Amino acid sequence: MESNPFAHAINIPPSIGIEDLNAMLRHMVELGGSDLFLMGGSQAWIQLNSRMVRITRRELSDQEIFQVLMHNDIYGANAPSRLGGKDPINTSHEFVVKDGAERTRYRFRVNAVGCLRRGRQSVTMTLRTIPTVPPTAAALGIEADILRVARGADQGLILVTGATGNGKSTLLGSLIRDQLEAVDGNRNVVTIEAPIEFVYDDVEKASSFITQMEVDKHINDFHEGVKNAMRMAPTTILIGEARDYETVSSALEASVTGHVVYSTVHTNSVPETFQRLVGVYPESLQLQARLDILQALKMVITQRLIPTVDGKRTAIREYLVLDQAIKDRLAAASNLTRESFAILREFGRPMAEDAREKFAAGVISQETLDRQLLNYDAGGDHGAS
């Protein structure tokens, strides 16, 4: 721990505006931080690798944070009423800094939510750095099996799962970039996101193109976005999150009618994902939903970011490619989750296996490995909860 808790603090005026917010965001990026936290009654904090550090000396007021949210570059004048109506704000923010002939583009995902702090109503605003262009598949070390399936899929559902902040969007962005850069890709990619994360303006598109839509800016919701996307003659559809019955059912429809559909689910392991998808359906539809979901699924990938010995983070992944024999076996299982754990060990790559490889290569410590083995036991029938 640093002896000076304000070692990374910068000066801000008595009342911050959009330019001061941008200055804090630039400062965070220059330090290598990933998230900026603005909370009423608290200093501004950033996440710097695995540490939380202050970047202002004085506390911010709720009024200051609302002032920033109400700026048209962030959300607009109705931000307080939206939060007061129990609706969180999810959007994006970007700005460009010019230095002579050079232009630097900064992009961030924005979340704001009403909360209780010190016995009163307050607000928390979180801004996460979004690199302008997603990393390449090689830079992320994406496994050959994953790339083979993603590159060869003409239809079906491919899911990336994991907890918030574990790089699901980055992995998806890399897979989309890989498709756009393929010489003979011939892809028409449509994305529906909340908010738009990566952009692909600077990606060299040999034979493909992309249209990106943002929920609440260009389309009302994921479900409507998928329905509209299917009218655009797409080959590939990316749905930011498959989180409810309407979105999942739309994704399934698209994936079995000549499109490859990518999406994310908040689960901690591949086996948990099957039951989570079935669970969004009304109980009366769940038996048929299991069959429809299994038939549509082509691959499920779970990713987790864990600390490395040099103080950074690395990804560990488990994945399962579903052929017809695996689908039939899961469809006939009396206990879907238990059977999917057995199939993952037999035909897929469990998370614990990747963690052991990272430890053997000297990338992670014994302590970090032990934590992952508690969560992802390759020899057991349970995963992280």
C-alpha cells in the first residue's frame, strides 16, 4: 500500500463539468486504469490493475455528478428523473483530444445508478475504458479450437459467458474483428449493444462490413434490435447480452435461420449456461426450450480474468463445442447441469486445465491457482456459484 493515499490525485475545481470529467478520464488512461468511480460524498476513485486509488483530494457532491450526467455528451436533462424512477443509466461517452496533427479518441462505457449512502439518497457513476479497436485474436491468445469454430460457422449460437468485468466484450470484439479482417470473409455483421463497446472504423475490412446499433439510441431494446437486424440480410449478428426470454428466443430464431449469432450470458461456467438459458423461459415452455437451445448452440466459452505474478491480469477460459452427439446426450439427460459437467470434462476444456497451464508457465502464482481450483474443480460436479 502506498504511504500517500493521494499520490495519483489531480486538482479539480469546486464544481466539476464535462471538461473536468474528461480530464479525470485522460488521467486514468495515462495511469493505465480501467474504471473511474464517481460517488456522491466521496473522492473520485479509479481501478488501477487490482488496486483502488483516489484521484481527487476533495469529495464530490451528488449535485456535481448529476450535473455531469445531464450534459448532452453523457445522457441529458432527464437523467435525474430516470434515476429517480429506479431506472439505471447505461450509455457510452467519447471525446477526441487534438495535439497538432494527432487526434486521440477516448471511449468509455457509462453506468449510473441511484443508491443509498450515509443514510440518504445518492448516486454512483462508473465509467469503464473501451479501447477504440478490439485486440486481435493473437493478442488475446484465443485458442485455435475457438477460432476454428467461429471462422467456420454459418449459423448457430455462440455464447461468451462470465462475471461482469472479465473481458467478455473484449473477447467478442476480437472474434468480430477476426471475421471482418478475413480476406474471404464476405460478412455482413450487425451488432445490437447497450452501449456500443468497440468500434471497427480502423479495422481493415477485406470483404466485409458492419452496422452497429445501440439500445436507447438507435433501437428500443435487444429484442427489437434482433428483429430489425434480420431484415438487413446479415450473416453475423452480435447481441450484447442474452438476458431475458424475448432476447433469447429472438437469438434462437436468428441462429437457426441462416445466421451465426454471438451473445453474452452472466454465468461462471459452461455447464451453468445451459440451465440459465432454459430458466429465462416460462415454466410451461422450458421442456421445449431445452431442445431448441441445445439445437441452436454451437459453442459456449467462459472466461475469467485472474491476477498474474507481475501484477497484471490474464484470461483463463473453458469451452465446449457442441456436435450433434453432445446435443443428443444433453437433451436426454435427467440432470442437465450434472451431465454438462461430465461432457465438459470428456469433450471440452475445463477452466481448471487452463489455470494449471498458466501456473506451469509461471504466469500465475500458487495462491491464484488454488483459488481457481476451488472455483473450478476439474474433478468435481460443481462450478463457481
